[in-house]
Amino acid sequence: MHTIFNDCSCVPMCKQLFILVEISIVTNRRNLFVGFNGRVDIVQRGYFYFKEEPKLNDHTFKVLEFGLIKETIASFALTTTGKENVLALEPSTNIKQIEAWLDELSEAVEIMNKSTSVPVHGLEGMDLLLRSLNKGVPLRPDQLSNLGGFLDNCGKMRRFMKDKEWIAPRVSSYIFSIEELPALEEEIIRCIRNGGVDDYASKELLKVRKQISIQEDRLKEKVFQMVRSSKLTSFLQENVVSQRDGRYVIPVKKEYRNKIKGAVLDTSASGATLFIEPEEIALHQEQLTYVKAEEEAEVQKILLYLTGLVEQNEQQIRLAVETMVHYDVLFAKAKYSRTINGKKPKVNQSHYIQLVDARHPLLGSQAVPLTFELGKPENALVITGPNTGGKTVTIKTVGLLTLMAQTGLHLPVAEGSSISVFQNILVDIGDGQSIMENLSTFSSRIVNIIEILKETNDRSLVLLDELGSGTDPGEGMGLATAILEQLYAKGATLLATTHYSEIKEFADQHEGFINGSMEFDLESLTPTYRLNIGKGGESQAFAIALKLGIHPKIIERAHEITYKEGKSYSEDEGDSAVIRERKKQIIVNRHQQRARKTIGVKSKVPTFKQGDNVAISPANVFGIVYKGPDEQGNYIVQVKGEKATYNHKRLKLHIAANELYPDDYDFDIIFESAENRKNKNILSRKHVDGLSILHEE
């Protein structure tokens, strides 16, 4: 339990303190404190203050796609306010606060493991209701009805949490901040029913409504007597009674207007009928209007009474609403944790990162698990590897998981993972080219690097992708090395990717740096997306070229030009078995490469079936698919009786074949000529010399 200041004489000084909320409740009913989401609400006479924390870089959130994580979590929230609060989540730099959030989330997950249905309901419209208080205007019946439902749901949550105290003592204790308001709830139930004020809300209202009922019956009886009267029958257009603006009228023929005394309230479209309120009816109508005014005054009196009760309990209601919203946010995070099989990481402030089987949360099951350790003793990792080998995804995973942990979220990692808390997470990933400012790729990245150099301190995590690229390789390498030196000297934790072999050598030779490489399978000539720590990646270009059949002498000459040293890539020329094995492997590799290319083409080609009606661009004509696709993704399509070949990129499905034809439809009727169909029928029964079928494709 942390220190709490109650009626504190040193409140101004307390504002400067950096105090963490780990408490859930202090159960002194007269001085109630509840801490949520890194802040504490002031309740009645209590005071609690936090020092403002620095916000992390918005550019970092965008590049690491932290917003997508929050949007996913928000989709699990049940209330509008809960969704808004999730989208407003911000990382903290206070390790005590982060640990409290993570512990709280772990308890919420335990609750959901026991019961997935959490009664977080009834919050819709509560914000508007609270904003309507103390304005001198009574609450509407529907607002009071919503409040009654909310108080009922608070009771359900209290009963739900009753047996969760052992598995989630902190989370279950939040419910005790919601004060029971049975008197208010009972009055709302008694007075409000079916969206309106009930007859029995007060004796006066019951009496007035009975009078209204009597007056309405008398009025109806009087009107119908007039309509059925033989004296008036000849003057009426028809023997019916209707209402205009809530007043009873009878339809009178225009020419008999002067025969009936009363006010004309409406006319028919043709003007032949006048809707008149007779004088004798008007008297009864006025009496009814007067009684209804008394009813409205009594209804307003009851609503003002109920509104007063609500305002008397405003603070308790506000606290109950915030508590329920917090539950909604908390269980939304717990649901997300369950979907990613999240685990609570350990957190530290010593720049130590250890990820065990970590996965990028946006890649899900497709992500290759990442396991590595940084910070004991090295604080800078330089990653090399082929393009599309997973270098960028690796550093993005580290950055995104750090953001998630500092926001109090579980991570898609295995047990034993640890994350360091950073004040800044600074990234330079992608070219960030600005057309508006007419900056080149290299220039725009340097502008970003300048900002990173300014903001970096010994509590910064810096992620750099292909540092120094986009310019002369020699100068880019030198600049990248100098930038890494400066960032490391400022105490940052660094993860950088590069293609420069000189930077690999720099990392090998400088204390605090360590090399890593993305694994590449030379047998299948594909990346495995696995990170190997402790050794820079060897150049794969020569090995790949050798595998694909380039003569070893050419590879040896290329190595000599590149590294200014000789290296043998030749195997024993006298060993015929080795030569045969190499040639065999070359053939296999070439076959596999062609197969992969073919599969890659086919996997991107949309599937059309015979008989599909397709639109062909750019002419926007329609045809029927006959055959395909081939290895290049081409289809044979019949247009206006003629067959032609079109690439799949020019085709768009208009109507599927199964919507146009029955399952047993004979497509020869469309694609074969009448003569071919006739000959085909003959040949199916017997052989005829000289008879053949010519197909046009």
C-alpha cells in the first residue's frame, strides 16, 4: 500500500512527488481512493498527485504500428467509452506503474480463464447523463431507466467478483469502490416503467391520470353522439371521427360550413371537406387540455425529484461509471492477451532485453519465433542478412513488444522473457521520403537521424534499419559507423541492420557491440527468418552463385576483387564423384528454382473456372472462360464465338459459372461448333474412317 495524502497540509509540495498508483481501494467510506491507468481520481476529501511523464515519440507509434494493436484491443471492449480509453492508452516510463498494470492484467486473465462472460454492461448513455446533472433541467425518463439498468449491472458485477477474490485480489477489490445505492435504484424502478413515468409514481399523478381517462371517455362519447345525430347527417361528408393536433373534429361538407358552429382546424386536399371542431366539443377539449397540463406538471415534479436523488449521489455514480469502464478496458486487454497467448514479461531498468520465442503480434502464427538476449554486457546489436530475410521484422518486433510492455500489455513470448523500460524509443525504418519537401530518400533519413541524435540519452532504445543506405557505399558506411559510435557513446541501447561488411567488422572490434545475422538456407536458397547472435552473416552472394552453377574460377576472381585476397571455391577436380554430385545438385537447384517461380506465379493468379463470365479490360468486353491458367497466368477466353488468350491481370469475374449453368451442363454447346458436336456424337458410338474433330484454340 502506497502513501496517501488525506486533508494534507502539504498539497502543493505533494504535486511534485512522483507517486505510483498500485493501490486499488482505501476502504474508508468517507475518504475513498481508486487508482486507474496511471492516475488517481480525487474522491471527496482525498488528494493524490502524479508527476507528468514524458510522452514517447509519435513517429515511433506509427512506424511500429502500435495503433493497430490498440485498435485490435478496442474491438474487444463492450462500451464506447471503453473503446475510446483503449485507443488513448499511452506507454509509461515508471517501472512500478508498469509492474502494477501487468499484475492487474494477469489477474484479469485468470478471471477470464475461469469465466469468459464478464457483466460489463449498462454504460451506454451514462456520460451524457452525468453531463446533464446540475443544469436545473430534469433527467428524461429514458435516462433514468438507463441509470437503473446500470446500477443493476453494478450489482451483477459485485456478485460476479465475489468468488474471484482468491485468484484476483486486486481486480476483484475494485468493485468495492462502487457504493451500493439501493434507495435510488428502488425509486427509479418504482417511478419509471416502460420508458415513462408510472401512474403510481405519486398519488397526485394517479389522480390526474384517472381524470384524464374520464375526460377522454366523455369527449369521445360526445363526438360520436354528434356524428350519429340525424340532424347533422346531411351536413357530414362521412360518419367518421378524426383528430387534428390532438383535438377531435368532424368532416363537414364545404357548402354547409355555416350550419355547424365551431373552428375549422383543417381542410381536405380538394377543399370539399372541412374538419371542424364543434363549439360543444371544444369546451370538453379545453377541460381535457387543462387536466393534461396538470399531468405534465406532476410528471416534471417527479422527474425533478428523481434528478435530485441522482445529483445527491453524483460522486458515487461517477466513481461507479469509471470503475466499470476500467473493468471494460481491463478485460478487453485480457481478451487480447488470450488471443495472442500472451505472457507477463519481467521488466527492468538496466537495458536488459531477453526475448524467448517472441512473435510479432501482427503476424500471428506466421511469425518465426525470435529468441535473443541483449544488455549483458553488450548494448548494441548489428544484424546482417539478405533482403527479405527478416532483419526489419526483427527490430520492429523488439520495438513493438517494448511499447506493449510499457503500456501494461502481455506479450506473445514464452516464459522467462524480460523487457527493459525506456524513456524514448527512436526509430529510423523505411525511407520516409517527403515529396512535399522535395527531399531525397537519403536526405529525409538523415533529417530523421539528426532528430534521433538530439533526443537520444542513456534511457533510449534506438532502432535503425539499413543505416547509411541510399548514398555512395563508402561514404554511407563511414557515416553509419560514426553515427553508431555517437549513439553508443550517449548510452543508448541499439539495434541496427546493415549490408556493410565493414560495420560487421566494426561491431566485432568494439566493446559493447555484438553481431547477429539472419539465417539463410543454402540448400533451398531461402531465408529461414531466424536470428543468430554472436556472428555476423557471411556474404551469401558467392555461395548462391556457386550453387546455381557459376564456375568456381569466376567466383574466386569476384572474391579477390571484393576482399583483395584469394580464396579457393574449387573442389578436387580429380574427384569425378564430387564433380558429378555438383552437376547433379546444380540441375536440382535449377529445377527447384523454376518450380518455385511457377508456384509463385500460380499462387498469385486468381482462379477462374470453365464457364465463368469475365470482364476483359481495357475494352470492357465480356467473355466465357474456356481453359487455363498456364504457367504465366494466361487464360483462353471465348469472346463473341472466337477464342483468344488473355493474362489474368486483364480478367475480372462478372458472373460465376455455377450461377449461370447447372452442375451437369455440357460446355461443348458453348465452345464447340455444331459440326464438331455432331462428329463427336458419332465417334462416341463407332469409328468412321476420315471423320475427325478440329478444335480451335
